[in-house]
Amino acid sequence: MRESVVIVPFDANWRSEFADIGANLRRALADRAVRIDHIGSTSIAGLDAKPVIDVQVSVRGLTDLEAISDALTGLGYVLRADNPDLTKRYYRESEGMRRTHIHVREHGSFSEQLSLLFRDYVRAHAHEAKRYAAIKHSLAKSHRHERDRYVEEKEPYIWDMLRSASKWSQQTGWRPGASDM
């Protein structure tokens, strides 16, 4: 059965849910994780979202991930080997766990920085969060049973926000802050 796209109102508990997940990841990964950050829509206060906690784990490199994979699978996360994005390794929750997506990326990589920049830009610009929420609600309504299409249709809006985020980063000298965990 295909999973429906459902956008729910912002939930203040998402922050504490991430804190629990992040603390478990930090204990299991120790210094193998350079950073552990709450990313995605649930990391942005006030933004309606799919109720999925997205976590970015930044590592020194993607060449030898055996210890990291062992730690994540030991916590119950499952590697999605079919993930086509070669800039990361992607893990999901096991059955019965809280819905979580873990994105393991190389520290300092474009994909790692892009996720943090997008998050920080939308956090700093309430009008963008409101606009993004409206887009997500509209697309979820028209593509409720077409997750791939929903993601595809969001992409132009995300890249538009990223162009603005790039300008903002240059104007402010943006750099990622401290790791969330």
C-alpha cells in the first residue's frame, strides 16, 4: 500500500522528539558523528509538515561506514540501500518506531551545507515558512496518494527559496551554527 502524503500543523513536541533521537544517536555514534542536526520541516518552528523527524548525521567521510551502520542498525534503523542519492546514506525507522529519516552525509559537503542553510534561512524568514506551508498543503491535497509527484512538484519552490537563501547567506556571512546534538 502506498503511503499517503499528510501535512499536519506544527507540533512543539517535535523538538523534544528530536532531542531524544539525537541523544541516542550521539551515545551510539560518539565522535564518529561530527555533527547531529535536526533538519527538514519539523525542525522549523511554526511550519506545518509531514510528521517525520529528519536527522542529519555528518561524518568525516562516506568511504568506511561500517561502524556507523552497525550503530544505527543497533538502534533499530534500517539502511535504505535503494536510495539513489549517492551524496548520503539513508536510514529509516524499523516497524513500531517513531517515523524518522536519518541522512548520513559527509561533513562539509554541499549536500550537508545545503540542508543546514535551507533550515536556517526558513527559520529566519517567517514569510518563507508560511509560503512553504501553503505550497505543501496544496500539493498534499492534489497528490495525496502520489508521494513521488508531491516531492517532484515541491522542488521548484525549494530551489527558489534556496536562491534567496544563497543571497541571504552572502549578506549575513552565514555559517552553520553549533551542532544540535
